[in-house]
Amino acid sequence: MLEVIDIHKTYEGQPLLKGISFSLAAGETICLLGASGSGKSTILRIIAGLENAESGEICWQGQRLERVPVHLRNFGLMFQDYALFPHLDVFENVAFGLRNSPGPGVGRTQKWSENEIKQRVTEVLGQVNLSIFEKRRVTELSGGEQQRVALARALAPRPRLLMLDEPLGALDRAMRERLIEELRGILHHSGIPAIYVTHDQEEAFTIADKIILLREGRVAQAGSAPEVFAKPADGWVASFLGLGNVVEGTVSAFGVETPFGRISIKTKLDSGEKVTLLLRPQAEIVESSETLTGKVADVIFRGQQFRIELENGLYFTVAGRAKVGDVVKLKILTVELL
């Protein structure tokens, strides 16, 4: 449906986007994931037509969009601040965009009738579970309810593409965790292809069919959440996603010698070779001396397990109880070569 091809963009004389390319299939939700300043929001604005790229192409179903005005692209864009009208009730906030856009149906040029507006607003409020809030002022709603009003307003004109820029960023973590799965269900039920921007990997893994991980204006890795989780492209990706400890070492006859101790791996390597290892966080506290050893600096309770951080900076999840100050010996359950 959408193709982003080799997009370059500078900002204040500095390269911001350095050859971004990806595609979006019908009904698919992709997530642009990256740190602040990686160019995520700029990509959305270029797709929407609010900004121009210096080079590259944006195509929708094979049609180049650089000369298609914003209002004719029929793309929905939802921002973090929601931009709701405080003096209007929920119904009128959702209806606002419909009153100034072409009516439903391919090739339709006349505006929505009042009957069509009422029917469509009622429909989308039902989709986001806000039917009973039609006449309530948005200032009387919780943050999560306001987020759903903004989503309903974006969905109402039946956009060909929906783009969401950090839509849960203004909410606290507890509310984000409640809403993210609900939002995923709404997007998949609508069938509208969507691009979701976030800096939060948990949100990305939950909502996306495909993740585009950005680093300093380039695509560091692209793939489904299980693919990225199972095989990070490099140490930076693994560290950014919090997949475990990234450790540099040198191969010896007995394993890999690292600043934290000797680590055994199953892969056969040449002695003296420099390697990067990913130590997945799952570990066991053991008695054997042939293990990684460290002093516990911090302990966090996580249900039936504990997350321990060692003074050397490594962290692991263990079943056994450990206290700050304990010297523990650990058997790392999964070691991967990056």
C-alpha cells in the first residue's frame, strides 16, 4: 500500500534522515521505534505531506505523492497532545473533521450530510468504547478517554492510512499498559494500515506487525517483533531493546574471555578472535566456581523472580533470592554471538 523509498532530510543544516526505506502492506500496523531525535515524527510529517524531503519518494499504491496536496491524500494523523476542542462535547469533537471533508464513497466530492455524520460518529465511538460519552465535555474525561476520542476523530473520515505519533506518551505507565492492547485491537479491527511512532519498545512489541528500528536517521533493523527479539542485528539493537547484556570478548581455548569473566559458548571460533556476545538476562544462582561471579548492587522484585544488578553493570533475572552486597555465582542460560 505504502512505499517509502530512500528518503533524505536535513534539519538546521544537519542530516536527519539518511536514506530511509520501508513498505506497509494492507491492514498492517508497523512501528517506527527509536530514541528522541532519530527522525520518527519527521517521517510521518513527510508521508502526510506536511514537510518535504530533499530526495526520495513516497508512493501510495504505486502513485507518487509529492504533488498530491495534504487534504487529498486522505491520511489520518493523531498527535500526542490529541488537539481536542475543550469547548465541544465528545460527539462534536469527532464530528469536526467530517464537516470539512469529502463524504464517504470513492470519488465523492460533496460533504457529509448531517445524517451520515451522526451515523459515522456513533459507529466510531462504539469502536473505541465511548458510546455513553457522546454529550460529555472532553475536559471531564480521563487521559485515556481523551486518547480514545482523538483516535475516534482520526478514524471517522475512513482514512486510507492512519498515523499515530506517540499517542500514549502523555499517559502514565499503568494507563499505557491498559490501553495498548485495546488500541492494538481497534487498529486490527478497523483494517486500516497504520504507522505507530514510539520510543517505548514494550509498546512496539505489543502493537506492531512489523518494527522499523531507527538509529540516527537510518534503519538499524526491520522485521516482526519475534524476529527482532530472537535475532537482533547488532549490539546496539540488543542494548536499545533491553534484550540482555552486550559484552565484548576475545576467544580462548576455554571460552570467551571478557572483563566480567570467562563465558562458555557452543559456537566453534578461532582463538584470538574478537567477538560480541549477548547474555540474555535469564540466569540461575549456582554454587559452581565455573561461572560468572559478581557482587549484587540492586534487587528488584518481579513477581516470582528477582531482577538483580551487579556492581559490574550486568543485570539478570533469577528465581533465587539475593540481597544487596551478596557475591553471587551465575549460570547464564542463553549466550548468543552477535
